[in-house]
Amino acid sequence: MDIDVGPVDPSVLYEQDLHVSSAVWEGQERGLLRCQEHTSLLHQWKLTDEQIKLVDKAGFGFFRKIGPMSLNNSLISALVERWRRETNTFHLPLGEMTITLDEVALVLGLEIDGDPIVGSKVGDEVAMDMCGRLLGKLPSAANKEVNCSRVKLNWLKRTFSECPEDASFDVVKCHTRAYLLYLIGSTIFATTDGDKVSVKYLPLFEDFDQAGRYAWGAAALACLYRALGNASLKSQSNICGCLTLLQCWSYFHLNIGRPEKSEACFPLALLWKGKGSRSKTDLSEYRRELDDLDPSKITWCPYERFENLIPPQIKAKLILGRSKTTLVCFEKIELHFPDRCLRQFGKRQPIPQKVRRRDRKNKRVDDLDTSMSLACEEWTERGDHIMDSPGGSNVVDDGAYMEWYARISITKLYREAFLESQVMNMIACMREFEEAASGISMERLSPVEREVMESVKDTFSNNLTFGGWQEVAVNSGYGKRKRRNEQTPTSGNDISSLLLQKDT
């Protein structure tokens, strides 16, 4: 059976042929994604009081408290199947949702307002010079501690995880820079390399005061958006970026695989500290649960109850969660679309504006010059583009939004359940045909027409007998290879033989 799962209108999800959902519907399961976030050894770093002050000054005072977080690979893999890089949102049965800037601040405690994090790649020679100048020690190429301007996380931990008690302030700063490089390399800037981090980030920590003026949270979100987009392609098997943020976001918004909360404290990721144990639920079950998502399992605005825990300096910047802006992290440029998810801010969701197509091969956006200078300019104007629900005659009711959404999106990925519903819908239609055929008068029909009509009615009556049929999709593994001794009826006049299998 050739089923077109959509979207009906491909103007939004124009990369459907590349998306993992297209492979799922072809029965090509890629299995669980390999999650490349390495937080398990963070607790082995022993920071002195001086180091903690420098970490706080650099903007990671709250973030460092989160530490190791156990990841639920099955849940993360299921969420990635719903992510669309065309819109940087999850496409769920009740509409789009996404991870917004304010949530980065609340969940991770990172600064979302400040200078963009920009720079360029560095060569091996420059990288070694940076290590010598800012870390005071050089990794060994012979021991494979550095490669292509990337140093191994294990070398950083082994060399700098414990600062000597009698260390000079310069040595303390070197050890602290090494910790911060390890921290971002294993979390917010984690890559599919897994055990390495680029030295290009090291100059960002040369001046700790300047480091504290960067929008680390915006850069973290840019990297996570890019990682989700890449992982959503059917050709990929890994995912990187800050997966702690992704998993905690799901726990806050979706009652799927959600563990019990810990004691409330800030940053809010700590509510799930030690609670993200590896679930026994498999990917297909999470896929089904997301298909069946209903309003009772969604919390659109989950953070209101924790308002008294939020530090004033964090609370003052949360409005940027509604900023339609450009996120930057070195060469990565990603678009932030809160206007597509206004229900997460307690507002009515209108039909969003048309998405701008990205030409991925040329790394540009049609109708938008995405040079780094322009991206940074858009970031500086982030406060001028705060999204809100339209008023007056522009108000769109929920029904109109959902009607539009049903045309541009794909909301069902659990293949067997979808096929079952399609079979049952077709059975219902066939029964309507049977009733219509039974109501046709035979008096004015020719003998040949009467014979055909009688044959049609007999076919419907015989093949739709209650209890005599069972769905192929459910009971005979539709879409899978059959065993040699399995048979499927192929009677020429049996209209339902392609869909249903009669009990023997």
C-alpha cells in the first residue's frame, strides 16, 4: 500500500524527503541516536574558591551546578523525529513547540542577553600557541592529545582537574580556563567527535570579565538547533549539543517519560537531577505516545510555579524568549521563531508567517543575506522584535490554526497505528457503499446491470461480516516481510483482500 503521509501543503516542510520521518514510513528504522554529551566526569573537577569566583565572573556560576545528567536516549531519539529544521520547532499533534531563549536561561542559568559569540577556526600552530599562552601547558600531538586544533577532554581533565593549593593567580586562571573549556566542550558546544573540544573557544576566556558579557545561552541554543536539525536527517545516527537542555525541556512541557521532580532550586535543570535514568521504554513506544499526545499531557507554561526561585538578573531578561531574532555561535547562524509557539507564553497562536527557505548547499537563506555581520546586527536589535498575539480583525481562532497546521505538518509517525486507522476508515467507507448499494432499486435496471449490482452487494455482505476479518496492519505485520507459510487472500472480486485477512 502506497500511503502519502504528507504534508498536504509542502511549503513549510519542504525537506520532507530528507527527514527521518520519511524513512520511518518506509520501514527503515535507524534505531536510537548516539547521544554525544559527556557530563559523567564533571564531578571529578575540584575547584578552589578562587576558581569558583572566576567561573561565576565568566557567566557559568549557575550552569556549573548542574553537573552530570543521565540521558534517556529513547526519548531524545523520539523527540528528534519531531524536530523540523525548516522551522526550528517540534511538530507535535497539537501544534508547534520549541526551545526558546528564556528557557535556556531558566533551565541552564546561562546569560541570554549580551555580546554574540563569534570567531573563526584556528589552525594547529595557532591552537598550540593559544594553549601555551592561556593554559600554560601544551597537549602532545604524539600522544594524540590534540588533533586539527581540537584537544581531548581527557587531557584537560587529567592535566587541570585539580589546582595546586599554592598556585599563583596566573596558574589558577589557567586551570579555570581549562575547566571552562572542558565544561562547554562536554555540554553546550559538544560535537559528534565526542571526546574533543575546539581550541577556538579558549580566547573567549582570556578575560573573565569579558567572558561574562557574552550571550552564552543564545550560543548554546544556536548549537542545539543546529544539532537537532542535523540529527533529524535520515542519514544521521548521532546527536550532540546540550542534550540536558533538550531532555529537561521535554520533562517540563510533556508528560511523557517524565520522572519525579527533585527539590526545587535554580537553575531549574536541577529539578531533574539524578532523575533522568535510562528508561526501559523503547523508541517505538515513545513514538506512539507522541502520536497520541493530548492537551492533558502538555504544559504550555510550566515555569510560572517557580517564579520565586528565579534570580532577578535572570528574570529581567526573560522577555527575550519572545524575540524573533538570529542566534549566532561562531560559524553557526540559526533563526529563533517564538512567533510559531506563542502558546508557550500564554498567548493565542495565530497562523505564522511564511518560512524563508534555506539553501543548505550554499549555506544561505533565500531573501536574507546571512553574512555574519548582518546576523550580529539582527542580534543587536533583539529587543525590538518581541512577538505577541495579533489583535482586532487579525485574530485567528484555534480551529483555523489547527486546520492550517493539519495541511502543512505531519503529526503521526507510529506507522502501525496509522495503518490500522486507515484500514478501519476504509472499512467504514466500504460499509457505507454496501448500505448505499442495498438501497438501490433493481426495477429499472437491465438484467446485466442487475446481475452486477447483486454481485457487488454479495461481495460487500460476505467480506464485511462482523468478526470475520482482522486488520493486516495489526495482526499480520503489514509492511514487513512475511514468513514462507503465510498467505494473503488475492481473490479478484474481493475488494478488501488487499487490506483485510479472513480468519481460517
